[in-house]
Amino acid sequence: MGLRTADQFLAGLRDSREVYYRGERITQVPDHPELGVVARHVAIDFELAEDPRFRDLASRSKLIEAATGEGATLVILIKEIGTDALFALKRVLSRGGTAEGSARLEAFYQRCRREDLALAVAQTDVKGDRSKRPSEQEDPDLYVRVVEERSDGIVVRGAKAHTSYAPCVDELIVLPSRSMAPGDEAWSMAFAIPIATPGLRLYASDFLHGLEDPWARPISTAHKMVETLTVFDDVFVPWERVFFHNRPDLAGATALTFVEFHRFTAVSYKLPLLDALVGAGIAAARANGIERAGHVRDKLTWLAGYAETVRGLIELAAQRCGFEAGIAYPDVFTTNLAKWTFARDFHHALDVVQDLAGGLLVTGPSGMDWNSAEIRPVLDKYLRGAWPADRRMAVLNLISDLTARAYGGYQAVLAIHAEGSLEAEKLAMLRAYDSERAVGLAMRLAGLQDVLAGAKA
Amino acid sequence: MGLRTADQFLAGLRDSREVYYRGERITQVPDHPELGVVARHVAIDFELAEDPRFRDLASRSKLIEAATGEGATLVILIKEIGTDALFALKRVLSRGGTAEGSARLEAFYQRCRREDLALAVAQTDVKGDRSKRPSEQEDPDLYVRVVEERSDGIVVRGAKAHTSYAPCVDELIVLPSRSMAPGDEAWSMAFAIPIATPGLRLYASDFLHGLEDPWARPISTAHKMVETLTVFDDVFVPWERVFFHNRPDLAGATALTFVEFHRFTAVSYKLPLLDALVGAGIAAARANGIERAGHVRDKLTWLAGYAETVRGLIELAAQRCGFEAGIAYPDVFTTNLAKWTFARDFHHALDVVQDLAGGLLVTGPSGMDWNSAEIRPVLDKYLRGAWPADRRMAVLNLISDLTARAYGGYQAVLAIHAEGSLEAEKLAMLRAYDSERAVGLAMRLAGLQDVLAGAKA
Amino acid sequence: MGLRTADQFLAGLRDSREVYYRGERITQVPDHPELGVVARHVAIDFELAEDPRFRDLASRSKLIEAATGEGATLVILIKEIGTDALFALKRVLSRGGTAEGSARLEAFYQRCRREDLALAVAQTDVKGDRSKRPSEQEDPDLYVRVVEERSDGIVVRGAKAHTSYAPCVDELIVLPSRSMAPGDEAWSMAFAIPIATPGLRLYASDFLHGLEDPWARPISTAHKMVETLTVFDDVFVPWERVFFHNRPDLAGATALTFVEFHRFTAVSYKLPLLDALVGAGIAAARANGIERAGHVRDKLTWLAGYAETVRGLIELAAQRCGFEAGIAYPDVFTTNLAKWTFARDFHHALDVVQDLAGGLLVTGPSGMDWNSAEIRPVLDKYLRGAWPADRRMAVLNLISDLTARAYGGYQAVLAIHAEGSLEAEKLAMLRAYDSERAVGLAMRLAGLQDVLAGAKA
Amino acid sequence: MGLRTADQFLAGLRDSREVYYRGERITQVPDHPELGVVARHVAIDFELAEDPRFRDLASRSKLIEAATGEGATLVILIKEIGTDALFALKRVLSRGGTAEGSARLEAFYQRCRREDLALAVAQTDVKGDRSKRPSEQEDPDLYVRVVEERSDGIVVRGAKAHTSYAPCVDELIVLPSRSMAPGDEAWSMAFAIPIATPGLRLYASDFLHGLEDPWARPISTAHKMVETLTVFDDVFVPWERVFFHNRPDLAGATALTFVEFHRFTAVSYKLPLLDALVGAGIAAARANGIERAGHVRDKLTWLAGYAETVRGLIELAAQRCGFEAGIAYPDVFTTNLAKWTFARDFHHALDVVQDLAGGLLVTGPSGMDWNSAEIRPVLDKYLRGAWPADRRMAVLNLISDLTARAYGGYQAVLAIHAEGSLEAEKLAMLRAYDSERAVGLAMRLAGLQDVLAGAKA
């Protein structure tokens, strides 16, 4: 249990924050029909067991998994992501930051813990033309940058995309999204600000819009997530909240170190989603009466194997942790292997579960039909399988929500893009792979044990 | 151009048909906000070139492809599916039906052509427990059956699932969905009835519900399809509309012969969807400025190869056609190979296109944001890529609609289940495969040319 | 280090054993040009560190991996496989065997340890028509069976296939290969006999035949394995060597429990082969100068990810061990997941390594060319890549041996069939999968938490 | 039937050609135990129906397929490859060559037809460090080049790899293997010379060495192919045999146009290999008695689908042919799609066939065992399946030869590398893809029909 209650947390969201949703300024986030669902969803984090920060990575992974299970496959994350960012900054600053920067970070970290604050992290710049570096873009604001350095702090301008949960947290940590080179000084900084900072504007996506028909959409009407286009319209950041700036040499390390932690977090919170797919697949097979068919058993085996490979690898990533600046970090190769394994087969898992469930996923009745006294008996009679209609439809609606409606598409796109793309994960794997053992063995088998095996792949 | 205009067709839908949608009886289908979209969508079929029935299969395939292109990737099908059914019945009855049945079929067929009628086909029974045959189900109505044979016709009871477009056509053809055996007489018949037949009730799915935000959902707000749970509540069918009954021996052949045609139709109408995915993938790569990256080129090549393999195989299925009862039918092995190839990689295609497009698919702004004078400049500034924001977002919204929202899920589930599952297609392939050449060659290479190779695999 | 030296072990193979190779009876196995290579290969087991039987599973796995590395990717196994069998028997007998059987097993086990004996296990029956049970076969000898029960023991007849290393060990353990049912009494037994037992005939495969050209085949000319068709021509087995007989109820359990251990062993000894493939792939990329190409990096990443997933899963299988009858056994689901993961992508790994290496794998020169004073300078000049010709060819020859010659084919077939097929592994996975968590979560998300989830998938 | 008989062809190989095999100079190729097998294998081309050059592409494809069937899955190719090269040169010279070059080519072509000559094509340079262009290599000879231009012709030096059948043909055509740029003049030429030209040295690979045990290796002991390292040791080429030189602008076009034809040829000759795999898979399933198992049917369906997709695509590539310089050429996109489809799943096909056949592929008896009067009865008794042992073993030996021994490895490596790698095929696909339709449709669906879709992907 955190230091604050869920209610205290929700009360804290009532401030001057500038949030836009579906074309309008939203003043009281917790009272909004949809953003309120988001806020109460993340408030689950204030109802769970104690802060895991001091415990080992394996426990942390289990806690994230449990929280996401409470969140009905939808991640909560308003404490973990902040920790991911702060731990990354601590490690990077311990290597090459200023003592001042480290002290500011420590002070900020202690305040977050003391006041039990919820955090969001804005990392991905909007990026403009992906074939160009920040300084090559037509508009220099396409990566967040310092436009003015003042005696009391810096002024930043630009925008970040995909900032999860920003309207429903207390503070925003801002990190670079890529490596920088000399000439990129203005784009190379990290800082934190309260959400209610003048000039910070949050344009929230309505992708998961809709509260209608909880019968047909059992998860997505009760649990919501939100991402913002996070705009910095000449936002002032006082020095005590700037962890570094003008440091192209720290930008890439910060970006990478953050995702090292964050991919570990990510895979941890994907496990309930995978379990839900496996479990729903089994339940659908039973409800339809096809559980004994050879091809069904084959598909269920594949599903279980996929989910358990991801679980096993993230378990190993925790066990194989290293330590830096007093902080345990998950094994980089294994973490990325877990994330890549998750991401590259996720769509196939959707395919398999839809296959087991049947076409009724998209041709079934609505909750309005279900609740009609006139129509319901027809549905009860004709939509039964090996299970009665009410149970079978509950399972099929769950699968429809998880795989075939907007929530399914949301999770599918997140599987590929959140916490870095498949390409980013592969790059990290190859960079982290210890080729020593493999190349050494091959050279020995080839009779070349005395030849220098050469640099890393 | 058909004999009737689109308006005449729409007028014909105003009758006593019993259609339910979202818990309510809909009396005038063309006037309903959503079912009207469906009706106008299928009316495209009345605006296209002349009836293709007398032309060769390749032309038919091209016409279906063109119509679906006009329908913005969503199939029209209200003439083709009827032809699929009538041709199948004609072939099956020519083998073992009664002269009377054939004559009734011919009369019905001529009337459909003469009056330019739109048809739906109800084939898939609701099926109950899939591990049990029709006669083993707890409730005998879980497959449509004859409950009474009268001097003037039959009375049928039961329900069919997934009947496409039934509320927006003139006539319904009813076919068995599986092979039957002695003892299954009551479930073994084929007939046709007008939609406005007493006791025929259509419970329409609202899966594609929603007209809001055409900016964010460019396809699915303008084009809609609908499926019904089609209930036969002791529906009377006069003899002149019964093509066969009490004939378990014809049931399986009818089911299979229908899907032989219908899978050919199906692959033809999937081609615009595949082209749209390839084209949207290329456009997204350009809009994002990543077109030159090696992994992007690799993904685009895979996408194009996938789409063109499906197109090539359906082209071949037409060329390799056979003839029976004066009707050209597509090669069974090649048709099923095309359908299976389409279905087994469809989810991966979604994966690839989402990968190329980026996370903005599910975190982007709504049309309400876009249309807000205050917010729009922010979006114009920050959502540009290598293309300006308006063009880039148009492409991303198209992809979001096609792959990540309900319309995407709808197409994904249809890819697996419509016109038969992956397992059904594999079964048909193995049954149709001419193993002669392959086994003969292997036996010769093994020195066993004189040994009888044995029965088919 | 074992209790005996390698020389003592080799001397022990000089007895009356009846071994046939390439159509002839071989009398002195260690002196035979090819079987001698096999014998010296397995003798490596007598040169390695102490018996791992008392250490934990993780250490055992590491030891097997190390031994196989010494064996140049070719497993040694003449102690581990025996332990796999004896541990399995111990567990099964502890559940339902006789006290006498357990005592005989313990005595045999103690003798093996005391005398430092090498063991082979004959499990897979020749099986005849796979669609028939043992008692249904035309010839009852197609599964090994008891043909006579005497006061001093039993007489067995039949044949086992694929018995690894039988000509080069001291003792043979014989286990059932499948579950049996009442009526299968005669086929339901387990026992051990010395290789030099009258009537036991070993017909050794010459698949890895050939000592020529060690330059072109660096592994397979120096290391060899052998399998036998193991024929029991009315072999007498005294009672003290019969662990059970006439016990259909123990047959399946013994078969399964053995493979539980043996698949764990198997994956452990596959790791050097996988490392060799990864290492050779990297070395070939370097030797050819293509290491920086995008598609090459992609392929190397996949290779490393594949190998490390297998390694990670087998590591987890050891950690998640259970205990029975005082014996630690690896987690069944995870072991089978590891084995299945290994087996299902092995051929793709060969594909990738061949792709990186180039066509010279099958069009390159022979060692006779290489050793010709006249030809060598031509090869040195023209076969260089980014590395000089001698180093590049050493790597390519290694890959040719590992992937494109008989040794490569041998490993490929073993990947699929050794220690059970892919189907057997999938079956074991589904049976061992704890569906509780997944189904429970799905039922809760579907609002069905109060409904009994039903029996296991 | 060609103009010459097989015997006349074989007699023509007895000249001063300089061929090396296994470290020795071979003087009379047709008399050599192994190269003689190669020569008689290709002589099949002189026993088949008339020259297909004037017939359409579809017939040509069928003829190549038939010839390879006669060759027991091993390509013959000594006329087709020459035609591929000559047609490519004719097209390229018609675009930008000299009139003189075209006249020389025509004269050479007419002579080949008149004298019924067998041809080989040397294209792939040895290439040295693949990360460097020809002119950047340490040794300029790593791509074949002109070292002297004389009044009567040119002198060339360098080496080509993988030249198929060179020791067993009459003439050698030499083509560039890649695009060249200004500065690469010396490496940019095409010419033809007799095999018996001074300074031309052929170093033949012995990869398929071995005539032993035709029982166990039914294909590879009777049919052989050979590739050479083809060294040009200052070879003089008279002007009338030089088709172009000093023309970097023609080099890439020649290389590409040749592979356009040659990949079409290649897929045509792969079809018997694929049929043999499918047929052997079915036969093995029958021989083992597993034909009815669900997973077996699934695997056979996949195999048939794979083979027939490749066949269908190459059939389409012929139908979609274009014309240039009076020569029909296969559709580039479809040809490359066919080749890529073949190549990317070939290893999986091996996997599947091995899976169906069983471990006996690598643990079975030798022909020496089989021919032993003492051992044979044991094998007859114990190696039967659902088929008697002799038939079952014939099928298993065929599969062992095709998939698990050197011949299998040879075909596997050729699948990836011959006629261009997977990467080359993908590149050709993307370059040839007509993105118009797809991008145009996507732009229209996105409401961007008026926006220029931009350059090709």
C-alpha cells in the first residue's frame, strides 16, 4: 500500500493541468466520463502492496504482473515507469553526469517517494522525417529542445508523442529519445516538471473511446489507458529539476538505459495479457466443444508455449541481473530477447485465439439484444455450444474485446511499438550478445583457436 | 449495369421483413442510420457493369475484385454469393437430384435474373456442441431442420449464423452446412425464400456500429456490412422453392460444391484489401521517411509477395477451371491453396503494416481535435513526417481503420473464418491434390516403379 | 574423472560382443578403423570431471554441455543416458513396483557406479506398422517381448532401433517405448544385460562412415557416433537383472519418465551444436566481409536469439525441478518447451548459416586440392575473402560439415527424432501445462469467476 | 533430339581441356569414374526432344522440368543455361551494344545451334572481400578482368566460382556478376571461349564424390553434377568472341537480364525435386502406417501446397511474359516471387519429410548389410512397417539421399545460393513491383487521390 490512498491520489489530479480530449479542454480529469475511468484504473496502483523499489527484480516483475492482472490485462504503470526513468538517470549520471545533476536527481527521487507521487515519462519525440537527424529537420522543434537558457533554468519547446497516462499523474519526466552527436546540444537534456506547469499541454488520444455495451466489451468499458501528444510551448524548467542539459554524450546512454529497464517492466506487464489469451483460447475450445480435436490441441500447445517462453525469459532476465550505482538491472540480452519473442508472435497469438473462438466474434449480438426480453430467449436457444449461451458468449465477448475490437488493435500495435520497435530490440540483442563463447567454439572446431576471433558481431 | 437501378433495389427492401438491430425491430431498412449505410453499400452492385454470369471465371474474378475496390475493401457480394449457391445446386442436382428439383432450381434462377434480385445465402448452422452431430445435439433445432412436411410444402425450424447482408437483399437461399448420414434426413434440404417470409427473423450484429469520426475511420464510417443470426421460427416453404429435402446423400456435396465456388469468389474480393494493405504500407513508409531503410524494404517486399501470391493463385484457379452441367468451376486445389495462403498470413500482414505505420495508429488525435481551430495548428506542426501532417494522418487513419480498430478486427476474423476455416481449406486441398505425379516420381526414384503406389493420401 | 581410465574403459570393450558393421562381424571394436573412432570419442567421458550424479540438475546440464563441447558438438552420453534410465526406473518403481524390483535396480545401480560402467539404453522398438498396437502386429516380435518365463529368468525376443553407442559400452538397459494395456503383458518389462550376452546382436549403422579428407570435414572425420539395430534373439535375462515384467501399468510411466530426464539431457547436449552454428555464422560473415550488412545482422540476431532461448529454457527447467524418490527431476513443461523450441527451428538455423556462408559450402575444393603444391597457390589467391583463404576455408569447411554433409543431415534428423518427435513433445507440453492460472484469469475477465472452469485442456 | 547423339557429344569432350579433380589433372573426362557419371548425366540432354528455343516459355519450362525428372531431380542444363546467357546478351546489346558485338553474338549463337554445342556460363566472380568493389580489392584479379588489349583480341585474368558442368561442355560463356561504375572498365566485358582454351583451368569440386552403396544412395550414385573454380590464367580471347568490353554501363544490365532468364529456368528445374519430396513424404507416411494421423495429413498438405505454389507461380511467370528484341522473357516480379518462395521454405520441406520418414534415415543399415545373406533376413523381419522392409527401405533411402546426406545438403545450399541469393531475389521483386495499383488504391481510400503518390518504393 502506498502512502496515499487512491482518493488522495485522485484529488491530487484536480489542478490547473491543461488537458484536451476530443477537441475540448477538460478541467477536472477525475470527473470526466472517460478520463475518469483512466484515473480510477491507474489508482489501482495505490491499492496494491508496498512499494517494490527496494526488492529484487524478480519480485518487482511479479508485482507488475499482479497489478496488470488487477487491471484486467491493461497496464497500470504510474509508479514503475517513473522508477525505470529515475534508475536509468541515476546509472547514467553516476558514469558521466555532474555532481549537481546527481544531487538534483536524488532530491527529486526522495520527494517522489516521500509524497508518493505518480509519474509519467515523455520520451519519444514526434520526430518529423525519420530519415533526418534532429538538427536536419525543417522545423527544429520536432525534437524537444532548449530554446533559452536563463539564470534560473531553461525554456524548452517541442513535442513528445505517446506519453502514457500523463493526464492522470503528478509529475512528468522528460528524457531524450535517441543518441545525439556534437551539434545536437540543444536537444540533449533530461528534466522533470509537474503536469500542472504553464505551457505544458496534453492532447489526449480518444482511441479507446466508448463506454457503451459492457456485455460485449467486458474489459475495455471498465479499464482505459490514455496517451498524449505532449506539447512544450516554451515551458520553463527551473535548474533544480534539470538533471542534465547540453550533453549529447549522455543522450543515447539515457535513452538506452531507460529502455533496458522499461522493456523489462514491459514484458512483466504483458504476462497477464498472454495468460488471458491462452486461458480464453482454452475456454473457447471448451465452450465450443472442440477441445479434443487434434488441430485444437496443437494450437493450444503453441499458445501455451509462446506465453511460457516469454514468462521464462523475463524470469531469467531478472535472475541474470547486474548492478550499477547500487541498482540492480536486468540482463540486457535476455530482456530484449523476451520482448522480441513477445512482439514477433503476438499477432499470431491473436490469429490462433480467433481461430478457436469462431466467427461469432464479429457477427454476434449486441448487449442491447442480450438485454431484450424478447430477443434473449432466441439467443439462449441458438447461441449455446458445449456450454450454455450465457457462459459461451461471455468467453467470446472477452475474446472479441481482446482481439477483434479497438482494444485488441490497441494491444496489437503496442506489442510492436511500445517500449521500442522490433528493430530496436534486435539491435539491442546483437549489441549485447556475448559472442565470445560461440565464436570461440567455432574457431576451435575450425582449427583456428590461435587466430584472433576479431571484434564483436 | 443490372436491370434495376440502385434506387429500385433500395425500394424493394421496404417490405414486411423482420429485422432486429441493437435490441429493436427495424421497419424500414434503407432509412435506418446504420443499416441504410449497409444497403447503400451493397447497392453499388447495381451500378456496376453487366451481369458477369455468362462470362469466364477470370472475368468474374476481376469483376468481383473491381466491385470490392469500389466498396473500399468491403465486399458487396449480393449477386455473386447467390450465383455461387445456384451453380452449386445445379451441379449437385445434375448428379443425383430429382428432375423436379432441377426444374424448380432453374425456374428460381431465371426469376432471379429476370427480376434482377439480390440474394443472401444462409449456410452455417448455429451448430451447438461442435463435438456432436445434428441428431446428437440436446436441442434438435441447432441445425435447421424440417419439422413438418405438408401437402403444399415444408415447415422448417432452426437458425443459421453469419448470414451476410440478409437484411438488404430480396431472397434467401438456404443450404446445408455439412455432410449428413442416414438418420439425418430432417436436416438435409435446400430451399429459397423471400426475406419477407413470415417466421423468418433476422437478428443483425452491430459489430461495425458507429458513424462517428469519418476522419479517423475513413472506410468504416462510409461502408458497412452486416451479418445476421437468421432464425426460422416454423417457416413455411412451398414445394416450388424446395430444391431437395430428405436427402442426406446430397447435403455434403452441396455444402462442398458451394464453398468451391464461394472460396473462389472470396479470394477474388480479398484482393483489394490486400492491395490496400500493401499500398498503405508503402505510403506510410514514405510519409514517415523510412522508405530507404533495409528492414522497411524487406517488409514491403514480403507484403507485395504475399498479395501477389494470392492474386496469382486465384488467377490460376480460374484458368485451370473444369466444367460440369455446363458450368465452369474453378480448380478446387488451387482455389483452396489461394484461400489458405490468404488466410494463414493475413495477421502477419497486419503486423507488418502496423510496424511500418507507427504507434500513432492508436495514440493519434481524434477528428474532433483535428477539426478544432485551436488544436489543429499544433497537430499540423507536430504530426508531420516526411509528408505534411494532413497527408500523413490520412494514411495513418486509413491504416488504423484497416488494422487496429473494429473494422480491422472484423476483416481479421473473416480472414480466418469466412467461407470456411483454415482446417476446412487444408482438408479440401489434401482431398483434391493429385498425388499421382509426385508419388509416381518418388516411386520411380526409389526403384519401385513396378509397385502399386497405393490409394491417395 | 571416473574411477577407470579411458584405456581401462577401452580394454573392457574387448569381449565376446556380437557387432556387425557394413556387412561384417567386428570382433575387436576399439581396433576397428571407424568403430574405434566412436570408442575413443565416448572415452572422453572418462577424462572429464567427476560423476555429476550427486550434484544438482543445473550442474549436470553444464557438465553435459561441456562434455559435448569437448566432443566437438557430438554428444558423448554413455553415462548420462544410463542415469536417465535408472533414475526413471527408480521413480516409477517407487510408485508401483515390487520391493524386489527396486532392490535389483539399486544393486545394479551401485554396481554401475562401483565399476564405473558405461551404459546404453535400448528403448525404441522397431514398431512395424505404426497404426497398430504391439499385440496387433502381424509379427509379435516387432516390439521386444518375453517369449519364455523360466525359474531363473526370462527369455526375450525382438528388436530395438536407434540404440546409441551400444557397441562401445558395457551394459544395455532395456525399457518399454510406449504405454501398454491389459493384453500387452508380454511386452511390458524393463531389464539390463551386458553387451556381451549370447543372442544379443548389434547391427551398426554406417551413416557417418568415412575418414577421408579431414580438411573438408573437420568434425566428422575425428568424432563419430553409432546407432544399432539391437536384436534380441531369444536372449536370456536372469531375474536379478529384471526390474519389472508383466506390468502393462508400468510401461507407459517408465517410457515417459525416462524421456522426461532424457529430453533434459538432450537439450543440454545440443547447446554446443547451437553455439557452433551461431559462432560459425558470425565467423563466416566476418570471413566474407558481410558482417555490416543489414540482412546479415538480422540473421545473426535471429541465430543468437534462437540459441539463447533454448539455453535459457533448459536453465529454467533445472531451476524449476521437482523431487520424487529422492531424485530431482527437471520441470516437465519447461523441458519439453526447450526441446520443442530447439527442434522446430533447427532446420531454419541451418538455412541461415548456409545463407551467410555462401555456395562454396558445396562447390569448394577438396583437401587433395588444398594439399597439392601445384593447386594450393591458386586456391590461396582466389578463395580469400575478408580473411585469407586458409582461415576462410577452415570456417566454410566447418559449416559444410555441420550443415551440408552427412554429419549435418545426421544432426538435422536427430533434431527432429531423437528423444521423441515434435509431436511427442507437444503432447507432453499440453499434458504438463498448468492451465489453472490462464483459464482462471480468463474466466475472471469474462465475469465467470464463479463458474467451474472445467477439466484440464 | 539434338543434332548430335549423346555419344558424339561425349566424344567431343576428349580434347586438351585442363581439368583438376581431387588434386589431379584429369585428361579424359568421359573415362573418369566420377566425372564420367557427370558427363553421362548431362548427355541426357542429347536424348530428349528437340531444341525448345523457338517454343514459348511455358513449353520451355515444361521441357526443363521433364529433363530434370529424367535426371532424377538433378538438373541437366547444358543447353538451357547457354540460351539464358545468349538471350540476355541479345537483349542488352539491342539496347546499347555495338553493331559489331551484336553480329559476333549472332554468329556465335548460330554456330552453337548448327554444331549442337553444350554450354556453361561463368558468372559469379570469386569476389574476395564482399564489402569492397572490384577496384577496391587488394588483388584486382578477384573479379575477372582484361589485363591486356591486343590487336587480335583481349587477355583476361581472374577466377569465377561455382561454374556448373564446365568440364562436360564445349564452350564457356563469361558474363559480369554485378553492376559496374566508371572506373570499373577493365572488369566490364562478356565473351565466349572453348573449354579447351590455353590458360583456362577448371578446378572441380568433389562435394558429390562417392559411387559406393547405390542401395543407400539411389540418386547420388547414379547422377552427379560438378562445379568448378574457373581460373583464367591470362587467357587470350579473339575479338570475334568478345561481345562487349570496357562497358561498365552494360555490366549490371547483363548480370540482371541473365538472372531474369536463369531464375525462370531454375524454378522450372526445381519442380521435380519438389515433387520428389512431396511424393516421398506421402510414400513414407504410407510405408510407416501413419498416413491417417492428423498431424501427418497436416504436414502432407503443407508440402503439397508449397510445391504447387512454386509450380503455379512459374507457370504464371511464363504466361505474363514480355518481349524484347524478338525474345520472350518471363515476368520479372513473378519469376523472382517463384524463386523466393521456393528458396525460403526449402529447408522446412526437408524438415517435414524427415519428420514423416523417421530416424532410420540416419541409423539404418548399409547396402553391405542388406546384401549379406546372413543379415538380410534380420532386416527383412525387423525393418518392415506397413510396407515390407524392401519397399519401405527403398523409400527411406531415397529420402535419406534427398535430405540427409551430401546430396541433400547440396540441394539445400543450392536452394539458397544458386541463381542468386534470397536477398537478390527480394531486391529484384521490390524493383519490379508495380506499386501503382496498390498505392493508388490506398491513396484513394485515404482521400488523397489528388496527391501525387510519389516515386516507386
